[in-house]
Amino acid sequence: MKQISIILVSILLLVMSGLYVRQVVRDTVETRVANQQYVVVLGDSVASGAGLKDGRQAPGCDVSDQAFPFVLGKLLGKPVEQFACSGATVAATQTKVTGTVVEQLEAAREYIPGSLVVVNAGANDTGWLQLIVSCTTENCATDKNRTTLESELAPLKQNLAALLTEIQQMKPQSVVVNTYYDLLNPGDTCFERLGVSAEEATFIHEEAAKLNGTIAAAARQSNTNLVQIDFSGHLLCDAVPWIQNATSKAPLHPTSAGQQQIAAQDAQALKELTPGQ
């Protein structure tokens, strides 16, 4: 029970500290420089670098300089405009009206033409984090939870496809959308001490595949390139995980190494789309 309390308290601290309602924060450049190509990133706490050390002077939205947007900027040799914020949903929901990626897009509008755009969002629209946390306190591998998640995926697909289409209409050089990394392999047992059974580990793996399938469908519908983020060999139960554990500041979010992996995959995709980058 003590370990279960730790993961619940960690999630509560994220919420109580305001990370889910903070305003959009822009980094690096206050005014667009003519003819400058940027790396522009929109998204949620994965893209903001939740739980990692912040080396910037003006913190906000739980943004860390170890987050993949800043690593990506270095890999591509481009200035970064980071708009991602913890808790962001793609669009407004019944329980969340502000703090959306749609709002981030409005703030980012002037930087997008001719630039390289990455979108990393969708999990918050489905209550994904809350579902996983519930696995530590009760059996989450239920038909009810499957049905609930399924009902949230259809609007996510439409909202994400609409967002990506709008970005495309702003004439970026290239735009990609990321899937989420797996947390657990089917049947993993390392989290049994937290109350997560092997059956629930399989459930989490299967539902993550559905979430990523929805993101992939939105990418196809909007003719956007998909980057399938792969943490194979570095999941929560592996010897060297790229995912923060239950006692971390931001459980289940990427470690610094995980952020570097996301950046490397995005860089490869953008280079293939944009020869000479």
C-alpha cells in the first residue's frame, strides 16, 4: 500500500501544482525572424519533459530543457519554438475547455510556415494516465474500461485529424505526429508490488495499441507522416527503462534517455521528409 500511495501522490502533486492548467509558454525566440526555419512542437507533458530537471531560466508548463524538442533542435541545427504543456488535450473536452493543443496552434501560427512541426498529443483526451493509475488500486482490465476508452477514441481521431489538417494548411516544410511508447510488455510482473497484475499489464499494452492506432488513423486521414516511437528493450520492467518509475516526479513519462530517443526518431523522420536538413 505504501508504494501505491507514492504513485497516487505523485500524480496528485502534478495536478495540484497547476501543470494541467498552465498557460501556453513559448521558448527561445520572442519574434519570428524572417526566412528562419524553426522546429515547432505542440503537445502534452511528454513533449514538455515532465519530471526532468529544468535548466531554463523561465520555467513554465513543466517544460524541461531535456525534453525532446530541444534535443531535436540541436540534432537538426534549428532554433526551437516549444509550445507543449502538461495536461494539454488536442481539443476541448467535457471536463477541459482550456489548455488545448488547438490553443497552442494559435500561439504558434506565425512560426509554422516553412518550419518543421512535431505534434505529440492525444493521451489526455482519453484519460489515459488516470486509467493506468486506477490499475494500482483496483482491477482495471475490465470491459467497462475498454468500452469507455473506445468511446473516447472516435472524437480523438476526428479532433486530431482536424488539427493536423489545419497545420498542413499553414504550409510547414514538414509535419509529423508521434505515437506513444509502450509502458509494459504483455504479462510483465514487475509492477505487481504496486497492485498491477500480469493481466493488467497485458490490458495496458493492448489499450496503448488502440490509442496509437487512433493516432495513426488521424495521421492517414490528414495525410500527415507518423513517427512510431519505439522504446523496445527499455520499458518499465526492463533492466534500463527509458520511462520514469512510480516514485519519480512524473511517473510514466520519459527519462532523459527516453526524450533523446524520441528526438532521434523525429530527426530521422524529418530528414527523410526534408532532404538537406
